[in-house]
Amino acid sequence: MESMKKRKRRLTRAAAAVLAILLAACAGLLVYSRNKNIQGETQKKIGAVYMTMNNPYFNVVNEKIKSVVRSRGDVMVTRDSALDSEMQNRQIEAFVQDGVDAILVNAVDWIKVEPALADARAAGILVIAVDALVRDSSLVDGSIISDNYQAGVLCAKDLMLRRDSGRILFLIQETNRSAVDRIQGFKDTLDAAGWPYEVVDELDCKGQLEIAQPLVEQLLVDGAQMDVVMGLNDPSALGAMAALDAAGRLPDVLVYGVDGAPEAKTMIYEKRMTATAAQSPLQTGEETAELLYKVLDGREIPKETVIPVRLITQENIGLFNLSSWE
């Protein structure tokens, strides 16, 4: 008879062999799971690049898209271009080198971004423009934007209800098509109605509160007289408000923005800001993710998807949640 000691050794070796097989199988499954999404397909890699993450609007858009991408077992990497078009092009080129499946781009400059996007297209990478158009639409599979022109129209119509004329300061961003369309919609509406106004100045603040505030402060020091501010977005409008408030001028000036940010809604509720044409970053994020997966699946998507905007004023502010974007 085999001794008890020998039998134990055999059982130990057998158990070790089984454990080794199990560990190898688990390792194989882990590697497989890391490279497959929930559909069992090769895991998709998405690159997202925004003109700036200093604007909370883009953070909301990005997080909504990322939540959908993660839920499908895919990977998304986000880059902040810090309002630097050259940096953005380098970030896009890095995505190309990494072999991502798709790039979501919110262009710093709708013209200067073209060479990097051309390289992405040449590499067979799918591209969607998010919240800002690219001049050459052939470089993207589709674009999703808010109705930026209409945002300007809504602000202008509200202004005409409140005043018979105005001295207007425009806060602009020349390199961004969305910003240009908002200001153009505003001006076109006033011009079409024959509403008399004077352009006090047009300050390119890149849509940043930190840039708008000192620019407006200096304008006030120089003696500029204004009774209306039209900001390309809420951060620029809030920067102008800070400058006007410090100079004791805010109660005399109507201030308009675009975004529908919680901070802007709070200022409207407190009767310090006049109105904002509200976008929906959650809807933008949701619809961007939907377009992304359609194009990844080889389906056609619209060349341009436009999301409606709505005006939030002191008269209807009670209908809105001050602490959120919706």
C-alpha cells in the first residue's frame, strides 16, 4: 500500500496543477476583458479634445459622453487645449499616433485645426465636431452644435422689448464659429428691426471671465459709456458684470450671455443679470454619444445636428433650477 505521505504529495501536486490552470485561465480572461467591450467587440478608444475645460459647460458635456463610453466598456481620453490652437493640433496628432478609433473635437480655432484633422482623416479615424463647427466640413463625419445664431436672436429680441436704443459692448471670440454666430444673430436682429444702437467696443476675451473682467475694467477707466453688454457666453458676461459692479455701474447696464450656467441663472434671479440663452450640455453630451456610436457602427449620421436654445430671463427664472444646468 502506498504510504499516507506519498498520497498527500500526489494530491498536493494535483491541486497545484489545477490551481495553475485556473490562474492561467483567469489571466487569459482578464486580458480578453481588457480588450473587449460589453458587446464582445474590440474595445474602442475615443479621444476628446476641448478648447478649454475652464468653462464648466464643457466639463458637463464631457462627463455625459464619458459615462456612455464607459457603460459600453470602451475607453475615452480627454485633453484640455487651454485655448491654444497649436497645443490642440499636437493633441490631435497624438491621438492619431495612438490609433484611436474616433476623435471628438471642440476647436479652439475653426480654421487652424484643419491640418491636424486632415491627418486624422488620412489615418481613417472618425471625427465629430462638438459644440463648434470646423470650416471644412469634409474633415468631420458630423457636427453637433447649439442653435448659436438663434441664441443671439433671442437676446436681441429681449433687448428691444426693454430699451428703445442702446450703447452696446460686445464680448467676442473671433476664432470660434459658435461665438461668431451668436454675435451675428444678435446684430442681424437689431439691424433688421432698424433698432438704433452704437457699438461701444468689441473685446476679444476668448470666452473667459478672467480675461473679460480686466478688459472691461480698463474700458471703464478709459471713460467708455455703455448700457448693454452682449457676451458670447456666460463666463464673459459674468466677467463684465464683475467689472461693472466694482465701478458701481451694474444697475444701469443690461447684461446678456449664452449658456444657461447655474451662476448666470443665480445672477438673473437676483436681478443683476438680464438674460442668458440657455444651451443644454447634458443633451449635447447625450446626442454626441449617440452620434459617436452610430458612426462607429458604420451608419451614416447628419452632417450637422442643431440643438435648440431657450431664453432665461428675470420674468421666467422661477421655472428653472438655479443649481444645475437643466
